[in-house]
Amino acid sequence: MTIDLEMAEIAKVFFQESREGLDIMESGLLSLGAAADSENINTIFRAAHSIKGGAATFGYAEVAEFTHGVETLLDEMRNGVRPVTAEAIQTLLQACDCLREMMAATEAEQPLDQVRIASLNGDIGQILGEHTIDVPVPVPTAGNAGADAGAAHGPTGWRVVFEPVADLLRLRNEPTRMFAELRRLGAVVAHADVSRLPQLDALDPESCYLSWNIEITGQIARPKLDEIFDWVDSGCRLEFTPTGEAAPTAPVPAAQTVPPPQVSNASPAQAKAGSAADADRAASAGALVQKAAGDSGSIRVATEKVDDIINLVGELLITQSMLSGFADGIDPNDLDRLRQGLAQLARNTRELQESVMQIRMLPISFAFNRFPRIVHDLSRKLAKKVELKLVGEGTELDKTVLEKINDPLVHLVRNALDHGLETPERRLAAGKPETGTLELAAFHEGGNIIIEVRDDGAGLNKVRILQKARERGLVAPDQELTDEQIDNLIFMPGFSTAEQISDVSGRGVGMDVVRRNINDLGGHVQIASKEGLGSTIRIRLPLTLAILDGQLVRVGKEVYIISLLAIVETIQIARERVNTLVGRTEVFRLRDEYLPVVKLCDQFGVEPDSRSAEDGLLVVVESDGKRAGVLVDDLLAQQQVVIKSLESNFKSVPGIAGATILGDGTVALIIDVPGLIRSVAKQSVGAVAAHAA
């Protein structure tokens, strides 16, 4: 039972490392579109080889067999036997998607998609059966004909030196199995070297001290030996020496190198036909893998971060020992030492909190790394030339935020490719380079993370957007809007200016979802666009969802917390700026805008110090491009608070996003600003409707 559990844990590591290997393969294949670097091809080959070896070790025969075909194609590419073409790269990218699906299904013990596997095996086989580079072999002359005839079949035997690492057995490897495989190839004579064997009292039964010198006789191709020893770790010593006469190596002409990849010049119709499902398959494969791996609740943590926590725990123990001396009583002369101990405890606690939060922090490259493939596939589908730039990939944010920002970013990238960037013909006509630029950037700013999606495309057509908004009744015919307000109309539910509905975008169900998802994360999104020059969508997010930078406010005897990200400003109310709408809702005139006043006392049944909007302070908050004023009695401190879920500990309460425990032990509720503004908007509409009736 223990062995089964251990093997299950090792298999889990295999799946995780295989997914990382597939990421390496995909990244390498995408970069082959720019340059056919031999080292790059070797990197891709090694990743495929490791996946195949691991799958074979754990008995996942179908995964190993499929990967073997991929490996064969890559092997011929790296040896210069086969050109690197756009067709081969696209097939290998689809093979990566298929392997992701196979890994996810195998890990979940679900059936494999045999139709897709067979189809891709056929595609790989078709490539392997065509366009092979013929390597010329010298014609035998009278002087060497006999020698070539005798050596045409390669060496007549091999000498193998195998010296494994000491940890070989701990890794669940059984070296003696290789002898059974070698005997299938020819006659084997093995000599064990025991020179590393220690004295009996120093012998570790889980360590491997033996090494072997193996003589094998027979006409055996070198790849057969490589396949038997493909499980060997790079730290082992492994040497192959032919013992018979080997065939002379056929010279390859100097000009015959691996040709650069062929960039597809297919027509738009051909490009769409050839890659219609590639982008969606890449996204769905990523989602499938995320379901298999991301939902496991595990996270890979750097050793340095764990070491920092261990050191801080040690400091806490020292401080605890110092303070425990006061358990039996405090001498007035020891008050200074007590204050020092408490200050040290506060410092250690703060540092421990920061270190623990760092464990959940991951570089945004985990989200960015999927976009080279998406851009590659969609640009082919849309017959556009696009250069993707990634900036700030090492910027860290909370794992939960990272997972939830993936879908909004995919929406934004797809919209930029479909609506923003023009076709090469239109770009050239506009005096631009035919290749458009799409940039994803991330950086820290004021305790938050900023993510920007920039393109140098056509920008937003403000006239067209305003016309559509008026046609749909979203904007009054005589209403004048600023450029910023017009740009933000694209976030309205169901809004779209697309002439035709496509499978990329145009249904008007994307941008409003983007804004809602970002707001749910406590963030904010805004857009800036110049017609003909491009657009920039800027997302501001908290670094973590576990801790909130909040403003403490008092209403009567209760304390509430409002996120600093949602607060625009705080003002003292002037009586002459307060008006009542249809006898029920109070509004406050702030410059050229009327803000609905939200009374927390009415929302949550609290007895306030000030009942009307003519008294107290007004905290102006914003969400979804809408603003409101929250009436409070007093402003207290600003501080970081740890968010506790109210729903899991009590029940869901409208207008409340969570709760926290303050330093004095009391519970303070955290205001759900987006929900509060939506609630006030509904009340205002209801008041107007009741008045009209």
C-alpha cells in the first residue's frame, strides 16, 4: 500500500514535469518560426524524449507511442535529414495540444481521444514519408569496394560502460532490466565493477555501488542502444564504443544545412481553412490542463522562500522565549524589556506575514506564456502578421489573482487581434509596417499590479461606436460624451460594432465580461485609444485577494472598511449641493456630475450620527465606470486587513464582500463597492419609474 502511494506521488511529479516539458516544446516550436536554430531543435527534442521515457516507465504505452512519432520527426530535423517547414511546425504544435489532452485524460483515468490521436499520427507519418533529403553516398571504387561491402551493415558489436549515480535505486530504477533488453539484440557478456563497494558496516542498501562493462555482439544500430538506455540520468557515466568495423560516414555537402522554416503565403481562405480550430484547441487544451493541474491546490515554491519562513519562525521562538519570562509577573524595572519584546514580536509577525504571502506569489509569465501560441494560431486564421512582445514577465502577483485574470486577458488579446490590428494590405495602405505589434506588459505601481494590452492597430472608431450606442438606446440622441466616455461604451453588455459575427469575436459577450471579472477581483479597467494609432487597455489589480488596503470608516458605533482602490476622493458635504430625486433618493452635485448618495445606515440598519446627506463626510467610490457617494460619520485609519469570507463563515450578505478582525478584537465588515453601486442604480431606476406611474 505504501509503495502504491509512493508511486502515485512519483507519477504526479511525472505529469507535472511533462506539462512543463510540453511548454518548452511549444515555446521552442513557436520560436522556430523566426529562426531554425539547431540548439533550439535539440531542446525541443530533449523535452519530447523525456516525456516518452517517463511515459514508458509508468506504463502509459499510448502516450509513449505517440511521443515516439513526434520524437522521430524532431530527430530527423535536428540531424538535417528533413527540412523545418511551416507545415511540420504546425503539425508538431497540434501534437503538443494532443499530448496535453492525453496527459490530462491519463491522469484523470479518462479514455483518450483515439480519433484525434490517429489523425495526428497520420499527419506525422505523411510528413515522415515525404520530402526526405537524399544524402549522397560515395560510389565504391575498386580500391574500397570490398571494405565498404563488409562494413555496409554497421559495427558487429558494441562495448558499453555504464556507471550509475548512487541514487539510482532510490529513484525506483532497476538497472538489471537492461540486460534482458540487451539479450534481445545479441549475445551479452557483462562484468560488474565492485571497486566502489564499501565495507559492510558502511553499506547503504538503497545506494548503487556497482558499475558494468558490457560486451554485446551483433549488428545493432546505435538508436536501438539509445532506446534501451534512454532512462539513464545525465549524471551517470554512459559510453558506447563499436567493436567491429563500422561503415564510413557518408559526407554531407557543406551547403546542405537545415533550411530555415518556410513562412506560409497561403491565402486568407486557405489560412482559415487550415487553422480554423487551432486557436480554440490551444485555449481548450490549456483549460483542460489547468483543470488537471491548477485545481489540485498545489503550488511550487522556491527553496529560498521556505528558508526565509523557517528563519522567521526561529526568530519568533526567540521572542516567545523572551516574553514567557513575564508570565509570572512584571517588575516595573522590566517594562523597557517588555516593550522591546513586544516590538520585536510585531516586527517578526509582519515579516512572517510578508514571507507567507510571498509563497503565493507567482510570476505573471505563468499567464503570459500561453499567448505566443494563441497569437500564432489566430494570426494565421485571420491572415494577419503580428509580432507579440512580452514585458515584465517576472512581475509577481497572487496565485488566485493569476488564475482568475487568465480569461479576461484571453478576451482582450482576441479582440485586439480581430478588431484592433489590420491586415497587411490595410496597414501598408495606411503607411504602417505590414506586421502589427501586440504588447502585453506588467509592472507594479503603488502597491498594485498594472497589466496593459497595447496594439498599434486601427484604434477605436469613435463615430461608429457612438452611432451604435445611440441605435441601441444606450446613449440619448442629444447627449454629448467625451472621448473617454465613448471608448468605455465597448464595456456595455451586448455592445459590438462588428459587421459580421465570427468565431473569434463580434457577439458582444466579451468586453462586459472582462470588466465584471476584473471588478470581482477588486480591480479596475480602462481604455485609451487613438484612431489610426492603436489602443491601450490598462488593468489595475490588487497583488493579492487575501489582504486588502482599506480605509476604515465609522457609521454610528460600527466600523466598515472600503477598499482604497475603489475610493476616488473624500469630501465635506456642502448643503447647497444636495438635492432630492423624486422625493426619495438624495444626490450630490460634484462639479458637473450628480452622484447618488448611499447611506450605510439604511443599507445595514445602523443608528448613525448623521441621518441626512447634508451632514457627515462623503466618500466618493467608483466601479464599472459609475460613481456614488457613501455617507459616513467619520474617517478612521488606513490599514491592511486580512479578508475573511463571510459566506463560508456565516452567510452571503448583499453589499458586503467579507469581514476582518481589527486589532481590538472587533469584527469589521468590508463593503462590496460594485454591488453597492449596482443596488443604488436599481433603486434610482425604481424611484423614477414609481414617480412616473
